[in-house]
Amino acid sequence: MKYGVVIFPSKKLQDIANSYRKRYDTKYSFIPPHITIKSSFEATEEELTTIVGRVRQAASNVQPFLINVTKAKSFQPANNTIYLKVEAAPELDMLYQALHGEGTHKTDVEYAFSPHITIAQELSNDEHLDVMGQLTNLNVDHQEKVDRIHLLYQLEDGVWTVYETFRLGAE
Amino acid sequence: MKYGVVIFPSKKLQDIANSYRKRYDTKYSFIPPHITIKSSFEATEEELTTIVGRVRQAASNVQPFLINVTKAKSFQPANNTIYLKVEAAPELDMLYQALHGEGTHKTDVEYAFSPHITIAQELSNDEHLDVMGQLTNLNVDHQEKVDRIHLLYQLEDGVWTVYETFRLGAE
């Protein structure tokens, strides 16, 4: 079974992201807009209790914090994914570290942590050029509070379901 | 903003439901398979704290319990929706009552509570006949434990996002 850990931003930010994702993101129907903290990893249902404990621990050690979303960028040349950049925050790193340390499950894809909200992916070169052209001058400049993280699992059809939410700083 | 309260069943049951929903449920891409406890209701973000408190209270007053899913049925003649029937359980009624009592928000649609997992809707009469024909002899006979409920909100594009999970019987 595949699991993952994400932040779902506010409805406002999700609606902004979806206005692009609807047209340009091939994963649009599999998961609402999100910031990935730990990308998909394979684990058995028997391991779930341990995983839940670890995510709860990670969440309780971090207080609610503000994120700043500034502009649209592309991961080119690595790939054609376009995203809303989430500025670095120590709390994001703490969450990432707590879920990638010794004894945690290895994720399917290993990148350096670069917090973001994907709005377009698997574009052709022409589409990428076109979408980036539209977005270059997009000034998002959005700030909001993050006070929870979500543990998800993936269904057979690829759609992600929330297993549990964890409030930051909770006992 | 629209909110709702549901139970997401196990991955196994969700996968079974989705094998039908993918073809026959027009709401397939808006929400994973679920048992509705309180259908969509309108509330402001300012009311969210009160709503969260109420759902938490409802969840904490009910201990984890078993549900039995037995067979596929149709809501005909009321409508053409086909669903997996969830057998009555006192805990389901307790959750329903706690979220529909005095002082709670009025839902957009009022039906008598009949717990179910929708697998097909908005079918033509011919489709309905055809799908029911396939499903009449489907013996699901599935039992599983419910230990949490989920408070959701709806994005502009119609997709539902989980705001928070609440464990049954939790302090």
C-alpha cells in the first residue's frame, strides 16, 4: 500500500492552484492541491500504527507557522513541472527531517526538499513554454497559516484518500 | 463554503466501490467512496471552530464499531442511485443524531438516514436496469471496523478536501 504525507493549503490557495491544474496537471483528479512533505512510499497495513505514531510525533514537535507563496516557477531542465513556490520555512524542514530520518520508509522518488504546489506537469515543450509565458508575471504573494498535516494512502485507481490529520503542536 | 461529514471505509472496500464508480458514478472524481453522515451544508469559515468542536464531540461519544456491507441496492423509485447497503448500527445513528440535532446546520438535502456507499448515479433507465442486472447477485458480505470520521469542505471545482479526521472514542 502506498502512503504519503502532505499539507493541504487553504481553500483559497487550492482554488487558485486548481484553476491551472484543471487544464495542465495530469494528476488533477488524483489529489487536491497540496504541498508534499513525504512523497509516496510503500508500507504494509501492519506498519500503519508505527507510521501514524511517527507522523503524530513529527506534527506535535512543530508549532503552527506561516507559509509564503510567491510566484510560479518551473523545475526545468530537470522536468517540465510548473509549481507555485513555497518559500523556505524552518518548520517545513523540521517536518521533512522528522519523516525522512533513520528508520523511516524510503520514498519512491528522492529529490532535495523544495516545498511547492504543483500546478502543471507532463506538458509538451510547447505547452510548457506557453504556460510559463502566461505565468511569468503572475504575482501570487499569498501568506497563510499551516496548522495541520495529512497522512494519505492511495487507492487502486490512483486516487489519494486521507487516513488521518495531525494538528501541529498538539499534545 | 460547503462542508460535510463522512466515513471513508477501508482501502479494500473503496477499491470494490470504485471498480463500479469509475464507470457509473458521475461524482467519481469529486470524492473517494464514502458513507455520508451529514450531507453538504453551507457555513462560513468563522463558524468552522464551532463545527469542528461539534464533530469532535460527536466522535468522542461513540466507540469504534463494526459495519456490515451486504449487497447492492437501488433507491428506485425515488431516484436511480445504486449503492452498497451498510446495515443499520446504533453507532451510525448516534453519529447522525449528534450532527443533526438542535443548533446544527441544515443540510442541502434532507433524507431519512439510510447509510450507504454510492456506486452509481445519474444513470439512464436502461443503464440502471443493466447495472442492477449485473449487481443483483453480487454478494458483498463485508465487515470492517469504523474508528474515525472526516470533516470535509468543497473546493470551487466541486472536489472535496479533508479538513480534519476525528477518532471515535478519543478524549
